[in-house]
Amino acid sequence: MVLEATAAARDASTNMAYDSHLHSYLDFVNAHQLNIEPTPKNLARFVCYMSNFVKPSTAETYLSGITTRLRYTYPNVKDARHSDLVRDALAGSKRLKGVPIKRKLPLTTAHLRQIIQAHSDTSDIDDRLFVAITVIGFFGLLRLGEMTDPNDIRLINRKKTIRRDSLSITADELSFILPASKTDKFFAGNEVRLRKSTAAFCPVDAMKAYLSLRDQNFADSPWLWVTSHGYPPSRKWYMYRFRQFFGPDFGGHSLRAGGATFLARNGVAWDLIQALGLLQLRGNNENCHYRCTMPLASGTSSGSGGPLGAANQLLPRPLPKNGLDLKRLGAAFFFSHPNKRNDPKQVVPSLTYQLATHCPPYKALITSRLSDDPQLLTKAIPVQFKKLIIEPFSELQQRGLVNSEKPFVIILDGLDECEGDRPEAHLKHTFARIPICNPEELAIDKECRTGVERYLISGLSELQVKYDIDSSWPPVEKVNAMTESGDGHFIFAAVTLGFIGDEEYGSPVERLNTLIVFLDDVERDGTLNPLAKLDALYMHILAEIPDKIFPTTWRILAHFIFARKVVPSYTENFSQFLYDSAQVLCNFINVDQSTFYSALRKLHSVIADYLVDANRSGRFAVEEKRALVDITKSLFHCHEVDAAHFHTQDGPWDDRSHDHAALPGLKWTSGLDVKSLSSNIAEFGTDRSWYACMQVGPDPDLLSYVFQLDMRHLYIDLTSWCLFVNQCYKKDLLGDFCRTEPSEEFDALLLDRLKMMTNQEPAEPASFPLTWFEDSRHRFRDYVLMGYGPNSSIPKLLPITSSLEDA
């Protein structure tokens, strides 16, 4: 009981740090054959030695852990720690080895606005949770660790988790109890109170938006902050989302620092800010009940149309006569389903921002309007369009601040890729009712067909010159046949030119003849629609790929189309490195350069929308479930290679650094930063393997692969792993892969090893379904056996080491 009480005197994370400090000291004295006694001389030597590897200020913190851990065994350790010799060693090391302190930059209200705008139309609970934590942390001067779980599950203490029933929220303010903090070690509880603001980044509004989804989905959860999985977010969960907006100069402390800076700039005395951040009663002083205002930020709003090159394939054609001056292009938005730019709610904010950059009077007016009514961007799309575009330009025109003789042109394209019902009729009706707008629909007409014909002739002429073909080629009748089949669709022209100019065949004359025969056959079969003809051409192109090569082709396409699916939405950019180059993707899927090009040589312009629709692509379809299984296998392959070569000393829950040598067996490395590539692949495989398993579920093909893995050194993402194991358990597919009773001699060896780790204290078999991810602080040591034979491991939850004797 005494050991338990003394261990509880400090936080679990502090105990772990102190254990690490002590182990460093013990390693030092053993390596240098010194007596273990912490004399002034030994501690001074330790400080000088460690300052070669860590900052002297860090070495100084090590002394605290050593002193605490050894004070009962060596009562004079405190005196040794504060001796002149040790103090001089520290001072000298700081002068010789010290480096300037680099603090993380504070967030600003402009940053808050950026985050809120990026999630303004979301109905995802994780998005709203991220926004709420950011805004509440900023204005409540909270530490990130006070709102999230530690990454190490052994450090989770639910006594510190903010409870839902402590929250009180009205139309004007919110308050909740912070159970513990660095300055409240005995759980007296601190009240955090924030008042409503009229600005877009109002903490009360952010909390209400989150609560509407939280209470709808997880009304029975006792915790205030809950992710889509139903459990409190970890620090890692938050920082993944945070990194989508901010670079390494910002960190978790930027929330608290940003709030303090904001208060200081608004005239709050520094001593009061310190009191708000450090004393037990946060926010009880009237001076902290502020209302926030902020002009329109100048950064790009979420959902910006982006560069014109990002649009779907659109044949350039003359603009309306009153828009020929390209300097009058006011804004453009190109819907694109593959690029996830298909949300109609993004259109008006994007157009508003783009117009503001081109028209200063409009920018000034719209800034004022949004400051007066920050909720404009959350209203219905017709209301947004009226209030943010139509009315402002009507007012500017009446005041003579814009030239009606030189109107702005707004281009909307790809409406068929807009999410939900096709909006053409609605948009036509809307624009037709606007007096100051002169809409012109860029439909496929004679002008467009002529443009496509010119594009075809130009492309064929280039092939004629490249291959030194007779000047009479291509025959006019065949060009006419291609033009009529395409009926003004630029995508049809692009694909057919790719088919004719295939360098592997090197015979445009023969390929053109083949194409014309193919199109005639398709029409005889009754296929007249140009897009249906295009599908038939895609099928023909894919059929030309040899059967022995197509499986590799399929894998490449599957990874390219679906790799983003194996990461949560808030970490989508985490997989972006796979799309940086063909080399990166090849190394991830373990394919060499020649195999890669052989597999893709015949594809030309076959599009993803065709491939993922089995009704169109038939036996060549890249079906999502099958693709995700293959991607998950790639993740585990990278994870297993990394674990076996560089992490044999790490436990299944330990955070892993990938700042090590390159992974062995990379297939295509010329011209690349191999170490950086290796680190990205290793991190992606390590962090996303079990999450991908959970996404796919207990698929037989995947289970067959996973059950054969070497489990001894794999990292385990606790929540995803538990959920995957539970999925398999509920379908009775676990077999002996995860078990609590020993079934072979290797299991007995693992259990013997577990007893050694626990000093022969009892360990309890876990029960299924697993609940470790709900609360890891169990009274007993829980374990399961996972894997087969010598490749088995024994994931377990153990109490935090509390003393030198326990270590």
C-alpha cells in the first residue's frame, strides 16, 4: 500500500519519465564501471556526459528523476544534486552546449477562421470535434493534454477526462469542469467559463455545433469530447488534423499561447492572463468575458476552385464577347469528383474569395458584411449567392464603383460531377432571375464540334510528322468518322488520339484503321451514344493488356484510386506522398520500374470513374473492397519489413521513430531522397495497417494474409486493432489467432516471459470482445496471445512502473 500511495503522488507520465531518467543513469554508471551511488562526482559526470546527446536543460531534468527514484535508497542524493560541483557542471554545460529556446508560434484568430471556414458545412462529428477543441482551447487557455488522451494508452487516467455532465451551456455562455491540470494535482477541479461572441470563431457556437452530433450519436457516453469511434480523442488524433493546416513552427501549445496573446492584444493585463491560465478558477473574473470581432481573413477559403489546370478535361473555346478580356475573369469553379471537389456548398465561398481578390471595392464591402453577420457562410446556397454576390455587386453598380461595361465573368464547369442531384436546371433558373447577370451556357454546339475536330486534326498531324507518314494521311472520311462518333466530346477525342498514337505499336496508320473498324462494329451493335462508345473503347484498350501483366496493372490502379481510403478524413494528406511520383508508388507496392511501365503502357486515358463502375468496366473493374484488401497487404508488408529490421526492441504500444536507415528491398530509388522516402513508407505502413484492417473488416483474403504475419515486433494501434479483433470475434473468424489459453509450446514460453516481467504477479486473460481501448487502467494485468508458433506475441496492458523495486 505504501508503494502504491507513493507512486500515486505523481502523475503516471511523470513516473514513466523518472523511470527513463533512472535507467539512463544506470546505463551510464554500468558503461563506465562506476559505483551506482549518486555522489556529486557521479552526478556531475552524468550531466557532462548526457549534454553530448541532449540539451543541458534536459540533462538537468534527468537529475530530478534520479533524485526522486533514489532518495529512499540513498538519502543524501538531494544534497549531491544541489552540490556546487553539480551546479557548476550544469552551468558550464549550458554555456558550452546550450542552444536558443525555440518556442512554438501562437495561433491567431485568423487561424481559427481558416479552420472554421474549412469545416463550415461539415456534418462529420470528427470535424466538429476538432473545431470545438481548437476554439475552446484557444479562448479557455487550455493545454492540449487537458482535452485529449495521451498517445501512450498506459498513461490514460479517466479521472482527468472532462465529463459531459459537467458542461452547462446557454444561449450566452458555456462552462465545464476541468477535473485536473498541472496546477491541480489533487482533482479539486477548475471551472472553465466562456461567453458567446459575435465573431465566426465563437466558442459557444463551436461547442453547440459539436454537441448536436455528439449527443445524437453518443448520448450515453460520460465524456465530453468523443470521436466518431465513441471514445475520447488522443493527442495524436488531434495533431494529425492540426498538421493539415499548420507546419512545424506550430504545435499543441499554440492554442494556449494564442489565447494568451489574443487577450494581451485586447488590453487584458498580463498578471490577469497568468491567473486565468494558472489559477484554479479560470474565467471567473469579468475581464475574461469578452466578445470577439475580426475582419475577413485574406487567406483562400475552403473549396477554392484552384488552378484552371485542375478542372476536368474542358476544351478551350471563346468566352462570351463581353468576357474576351481575360483580366475580367472574376472567378471559376470546376467540379471534380475524383479530386473531391464536388460539394456544392463550397461554390459561393470560393467565388466570393476569388471576386474579392479581383475587385477591391467588393472586398471592402464583403468584409463589412461578414463582420456584421459571420453566419452568412452557413446559410442556404441561394441565400449565400444573393447576399454575398448579387446584392453587393448591385450596390457597387448603383454607387458607380464597378464598370457595368466591363462585367466580370464567372465560369462554372463540371456540373455533372456535383454531389447530389444534377443542379443545371436550378442554376439556370437562378441566373435567369438576376438582372445584372448575363448567363451563357457553354453547351456542345457546332462551335464546340468544330473545336474538337480541329483538336483531332492537329493531333493526327503531329503523329503524321513524328512517324513520317504520307501527307495524304489521315483520310478525310476517317477524320469525319471520328468527329461524328465523338459528337463534340473532348474526352473522346483525347482517348482516341492516345489509342492511335500508342508508342508501343508505333503505327498510327494501322491503329487508326483499327479504331474506325471498331467504331463501325460498335455502331452496328446499336451503340450510338458517344460516351457509350468511349466505354467500349476503354474495354478494348484494357483487353489488349496481356493476362499475365494485368494483375500488376490492376494493383497499381487500385492503389492510385483508393489509397486515400485507408486513412481517416482528418489525415487524408498523410497518404499524399504516394501520389508524388511513380517511383514512390512503385516502392510502396514493391514493383520495379520496368514492371510498372509494362503494366501501364496501354492505358492511355482510361479514367477512374470508368474503372470503379463494374457495370461499365466488367471484368476489368477496380472494385473498392478488393482494392482496399490489396492496399492493406501493402501496408502490412512495409510495416513488417520496418519492424523486423529496426524495431525489434520496441513494444507493441511504443511510439516509433523512423529516422533510421532506408528500408531494404526498395525497387526504384534513382534520383530520390531514399531516407525520406523510406521514412514516409515506414510511417504510413506502421500507423495505418490496423486502421486499414478495421476499414476492410474480416475479409477472408485479408485474414489469410494477416494470420501469417510475424506478430512479434509489429506496432499495434490499440483502438483499430481492438475493433478489428472484435469484428472477427463477432463473426467467429478469430480461430486461434487471438486467444487467451495456451495452445502450443511457444504460448507457454510467452506466458513465462510475462511472469518475469510482472515479478511473478498474476496476469489475467482478457475477455472478448476486447474493451482495452475504452479504458486501459485496469486493476489486473490483461493479456491475449496473438499469432502462430514462433511468430506469436503477447499484447498486454500492465500498470505503470511505480518504484525502483518494481522496475
